[in-house]
Amino acid sequence: MSDVRNPYCLNSKAVSDATFEWLHKRGVTILEIAELVMLLQKKYYPTLTMEECVHNVEMVLSKREVQNAVLTGIQLDVLAEEGKLISPLQEMLVNDEGLYGVDEILAFSIVNVYGSIGFTNYGYVDKLKPGVLERLNDKSSGQVHTFLDDIVGAVAAAASSRIAHRKQAEIEAIYAEEHNKFDPLAKGRPE
């Protein structure tokens, strides 16, 4: 608890570092998330590179709202693994209860940062469970990933949405530049 002499002050770097550290501790790499992004976007942007996917995953993970969701979800998974939650929540998380939707709600808070296109991307990877999501859903490991699988899918969906928005802006800029070359009236227009 803080007092007047030492008020609480959140260290943003510590939050960011903890986000990446806990993803690593739980066995999730940025590259694995980027592979989901590539799966979601390659059809629409054939020249998309893995470096672009990694960059966009990192940009999504740089958002405080996303970091908060990642840390909250992972901590709930860890507490469930350790048997430290009250019943029936303990059993719901350990068994990834189908009617327990709070894990998806937390994932939606991530997806929502980048707009509605992310919801369809999230639904697709959540249903398909490709790559890292298949591993996180494997209950035989003894680890609980009730929240983490949805969080990882949401980060990938948000990064995919981020790419889609930026690629569309690039396309529009190229079109406008080409259009303005041939439109004598466009040169005198204020921007």
C-alpha cells in the first residue's frame, strides 16, 4: 500500500518486461504468435514477411491494455495449476470448462484494441487451433492454459488486424499518388 510520502507509481518498463518474461516462462515465443499472423494474412498479402509479422506482434504486445490482459490471464492459469483458486472456479479453469467464457472475454479486450476485423481473425484461429494453439490446448502436459491459448490467439488476431489496416493505408496512398499524377486539379488541392 502506498502512502503520501511514497505514492504508488507503476513502472511501464517493468510491466512490459514481465509480459515478455511470462510468455517465455509459459513456453510461448513471439515467432510462434507471428506464425499465426502469417497464417491469417498471407492469403491477402502474398508478399508479407515473417519479419513484418513479428514486428506487428511486438507492437500489439507493447500496448498496456494487452500487457494487462496477458499478465492477468497467465497468473490465473498459474494459480489454477497450483490449486490456489476457490471451488468451483478451480475446477472450471483446470478443465477449461466450455461454459466458462471469461477467458474469451479477456481475449476480446486484446482484439478490441485493433478493431472489429480482429474478431473474425480471433474466431478463426480459436476454432482451428493451429500451431502453438494446438500445443496450449493439450491437456496432457499438466499445465493449465485456459486463458493463455485465448490470449495468444487474440494477440495474433490483433496483429493481423494491425497489418490489414496498415496495408490498406499503403494501398490507398499509392492509389492517391498515382491518381494525383494524372489529375491536374488535384495538385492545387489543400491536403
